Amino acid sequence: MAPVVSTLRAGPGAGARARPLPQRVLEQYLLLLRLYPVLTKAATSGILSAFGNFLSQIIVRVRKKERCFQNLNLTGPLRYAIFGFFFSGPLSHFFYLYLDHWIPAAIPFSGVRRLLLDRLVFAPAFLLFFFFCMNLLEGKDMAAFSAKVKTGYWSALQMNWKVWTPIQFININYIPLQKP
């Protein structure tokens, strides 16, 4: 039987001493991460991926001076939610667990080695996998996948390295891994 997750209420008699709602939500989220780490990360990744796609559609429309919410493609966020939930969240969870196993903190330059493995092996492979999955979710054939890789993969990977390398440096070196 699964453990019971407490509610967001501060409890009886808390009154004026009740913790702020954002703090209670964060506590609940951290509890879910401890109880159900893969499912929580999968759901988080799915929601954030869908939101990111939705937001990018709005930004494109604003730049084109179009109405923000007119004719939004709702299948885009759905595809991203599927990818985030079934692939991105779970794969990232297990990759970072194994990264800690493959390169223990006790060895010299472990942070740099982990960052290099993440950026030079995981990121390129994961991006290619992302292109492949999106191609399938969009109902396109392998010719379309090949064309997308030829025209967009290298620029997307370079942007990935520019944007995510500093964040991954912090993540790998300063954010403690929650081990089961």
C-alpha cells in the first residue's frame, strides 16, 4: 500500500502561524520526490515541457505581432508532455543516479568529469533521441527525421551547450543527489 501524502492545509489551530502556501506546496513536492522520485520527476518534466512549448508558441506570436492565444497548436504541448513524462523525466533521473555511480565524488576532478560526460555524451544522444521521438509523435517518416537532423541538430546542440552548460555545472557540482 502506498504511503499517504498529507494535505496542503497547515493543520488545526495553526491560525496566524500557518506557513505560506508556496512553502507548503514546496514541502509537499519534496515529500513526493522522496516517496515517488521517478513518477514525480516524470510528471514535473511533462508539465514543464508542455508549458515550455505553449510559452514558445506565444512568444513567436508576440514577435510576429499576432494575437497571443489565437490558433494555438494544442498538439504541440501534448507531444512535449508525453516526451517529458515518459522519457525526459525518467531518463534524467536514472542518468544522474548512474553518473554518481560511474564517477564517484571521491575521485579527482569528479565534477569536471561528470560535466564532460553529461555535455559531450548524454546531451548529444538525448537531443538526437528528442528529435526522433518528436518526429514519431508528429507522425512523420524517417526521411523527415533525417532532414530535421541535417538541418537542425548541430545548431540545437550548440544552443544546448551554450544555455545548459552553466546550469549543469551548478547542478552537478552543487545540488546534492537524492539517493534512494
